[in-house]
Amino acid sequence: MIEINTSKIPSVGLVQTLASLQGWRRWLSAFVLGILFTLSFAPFYFTPLIAVSISGALFMIDGILDRADQKTRLQTAKSAALFGWFFGFGFFLVSLHWLALAFFVQAELFAWMAPFAVIGMGAFLACFHAAAFGFVGAMATYLSGPPWRRLVFFSVAFMGMEYTRGHILTGLPWNLPGQALAGLAAGAQSAAWIGVYGLSLIVILIGSLPALLTRGTADASAQTTLSLAKGIVACVLATFTLLAIGVVRLATTPLNERDDVIVRIVQPNIPQREKIDPGFFVRNVQKTLALSSDPIANADTVYVVWPENAAPRINEYADALDAIDASLPTNAYLIAGAVRKADNPNSGSVFYNAIAIAAPSATGPDGSNQQTTTKRQFVDFYDKHHLIPFGEYLPLRSVLSALGLAQLAPYAEGFAKGSGPRTLHIGPASFAPSICYESIFPGRLYPKKDRPEWLAVVTNDAWYGNTSGPRQHLDQARLRSIETGLPMARAANTGISVMIGPAGRYVARKPLYESGVIDAPLPQALPETFYSKFGDFTFLALCACLLLILHLNRGPQSIKAA
């Protein structure tokens, strides 16, 4: 009889090695696996690394759980949580490294804060991953039995904490696992039914498949190689199935465009240092106006979209409307990122990060959008309601100000909070405006019972340079269009500006650091998507069903532990 030395089989040796690591080697490996997970997102899109990082983490967690009988439940949970923290710290430290660049725009004031902000943010967000892994460790005995029990519980726990991360303390749903598939429109189509959280759950389950039949234990044998191969094949087939669903949906969802409405998206490409300098405000507006001025033939209505804070306090300048009238096409509505000042009788002046909408002051005698005059007026303002902590306001101001901290907003008190999402019925095509950070939150772009015809997003990613940040931000915009079935006009100061179709196709785009405009017919909205109707209920129901399956398939040891 021939004996096989399993340690000589590469796949078996790797699984055994990962499962047996302890101490600093385990924490370093977790940190590296978290970094590998980062590389599946924009701009790299090395999506196979999802399976490498998630399955690798599960092999190592297997090693922790298989020693659970030598420890108390609390010790096992602590070991798993610490592993998860290092995994999350590697992931967030690298995937959010671009945040540091914002502190160097005014380096003389804020550069010293950059390392504390990036490391502190990574360390804090890693706690959500720590909690997910810790839950798995705490349930070690309950999860005994077939490996799929651990896989399913881990996926639900991981996404449960991702959902928490997206909502608690104003939320930060940045780089959710499903976002890794948004580099291709076909990859993210399932979000139309289950949203980015549901898509993320599917991604984690697929990434776990190589570990499904492969136990990282000391008694692994040659069978481990075959099991690992089967898991990899299953992972590949599941990925292609997800892509095939997307391809079919795109093929059966043609892009239809309106012939009466053109959207002009303006990208002025103004350096951030000049953008926030009051001495450049007039010049910046003049440049943006010049880019907006070319006439557009064969369009009844034009919506001109300027990026975030393109025209600070424009409504306070007496000659602003005259300049707009002299530059914009006569049939144009202006949707301009601005700063709005309001007088509050109790607290004095307050400032809003806002969008100003200027429209011709008169319509044709039949009530149509054929204008009888080019004179415009500011007809409405939208105020940003989801503000960025430390960027637009300072939490616990009295305490943190005493420590020398300040927000990056150029107003001493920061920005005030707007009233919430709105749909504006201005002109022939209603739209829901949102500003920058607000577009990363699924299901919160417009009032539930007032669906618009398109989404207008103004942003300014110049704070973050030519890094992964603006590209990751764009992927989230694509997901919002897919989830809602609505086209999106996205105007970014230095890019990436884009017109996105209602199924997530890029109709036209302007790359980073290029001045110019996009003139595109407004795509027609799709019928209301399943996700638009039911929101994250589907994701939560999927999680509940998976947990119910786990509960109903307990083994004897699990029942005893329960």
C-alpha cells in the first residue's frame, strides 16, 4: 500500500499551514488577506482575490474553531474577533488610504491629522469585521457539523455587520463586497432585485465556496486537494452564472432616450486649492459658465448640471442671473452645486451645502416649456442632509475643538443639515438631486412615494486626487442607477463625470482631470425595480432564511450546545 505524504501536496500544505498559524503570524496573515480583498475593488478589479481572501480567512477561522474544545467559548470568540480585526484593518487601511489626500489640500492646517485620520478610521471600521468573526467564534459549538454551517453563518454574520456599518453613526457603506462587481454593468445587475447588500451577501457566499468542502484541519488528506478544486470550480461557475444573469438583463433592457431633453454635464477641472479660495470664486464661475455656453440644437429643454460647490452663494450676487442668462442656452435649466446662506433668528447665519436651481421665469402661453423670455430666477434649493463627519461638520464640537480639531469645511460652524431627500418637479422631467456623499447610500436618494424620472448628482472628488477614491465613488453611482432603474447625470469637478443609463450602462463619461462637457439625451427611466419597491427587506429576508435553515439542520452536538 502506497502512503501519500499530504504535506507534499501544495494545496493541502497551504490549507494546513493557514489553519495552524498562531500568534503574530496569524494576525499578519489576516492583515494580508484583508489587503488582498481590497484589490478586488476599483481600480484593480482583481475579483478572484475575493475567493482567495474570504476562503483563506475561513481556513484560518477553521483552525481557531477546531481548537475550541481546548478553550472557553469567550477565548474562542476573542481569538476569532482579533483575527477579524486584523483582516478588517488591512482592508480599510488600504481601501480608504486616499482619505489622507484631503488633509494635504491645506497642508499647513491639516496635514498633521492625515495619519491619525486614516489609521483611526481603519482601526474603527475594522471593529465591524471583528464583531462578525467574533460571532462565528462564539458560536463554534453550535456550528459543529458539515462545513457549510460555518460558511453560511459566517456570510450572514459578515453581512449583518456590513449592514450595521452602513447605518450606525450616520453610516459608511463604502466598498461593500458587491461593489467589487460594479466595474462591469453586467456584474452588478442583480442589485436591481436585491440591492447592493443582497449582492454583497451573494458575493461572500460565492467567495466562500473554495472553503466549503475543504476543512483546514491537521488531519487533512489528499482528498483536500480534490475538495478544494471542486470548490474553485463551483466558485467560477457561480460567478459566471451571476454575470450571465446580468448579460441577459442588459440584452433585454434596451437604452431608450428622450428626444426632447438634453442634459449637459459640466466638468470644469478646477484644482481643489483654487476651488476653496475665495479669491478664485468669480474666475471659477466664469470658467464654468464658458463651458456651459455652447448652443444645443434640436432640444426643447436642456438641463445644465454643475458640480458640487461650483458657484458658492451664487444667489447673493445681483448680477449672477444676468451672467447665467448671457451664457446658457435660452431653453436651459441650471442645476448648480452651491453654498447657501440662511439667517436663523435663534442661531444667526447658517450655511448649507446646496444645489441651486435656476429656471426661465416664464413659460409659453400654453404652459409648455417653450420659453417666452430668457430671464431666469432661482426657483428652488436643495440642501444636503447627509453630511460628512469632520469634512462638513464637527461631531462633539465643544470637546473636539478644545483638542485642536476642526472640520475641513471653510465655515467655522460647518454646514447645517438639510431636510432630507426630495424630488423636484422643475421642467419637463422631474429629478432627485443629491450631493456627493449622499449617493453612496442605497435606497435614500428620493422620497419613497415620489419617484423622479432621473437622478442629478453633483460631487467634487478633487479632494482625493488621482486615486482609487473617485473610481470607487463612481462604482457606487452605477449601483444606485441599477437599484432604482433611473438614469443618472453625475457632474464632478475634476471627474469622473458621467451619464449613466437606468440599467447601469455608461452612456458618456469624462475622465479625471479633463475640462469639458457631456451633452447627452436624457435616457428614459425603467419601470420601478423590485429593489425600489421593497428596499433592503429582500436582503434581510435572505439572511433570516439562511439562519432558519441553519437552525433546522442542527446536529446532536449543536442541539446540546443550544
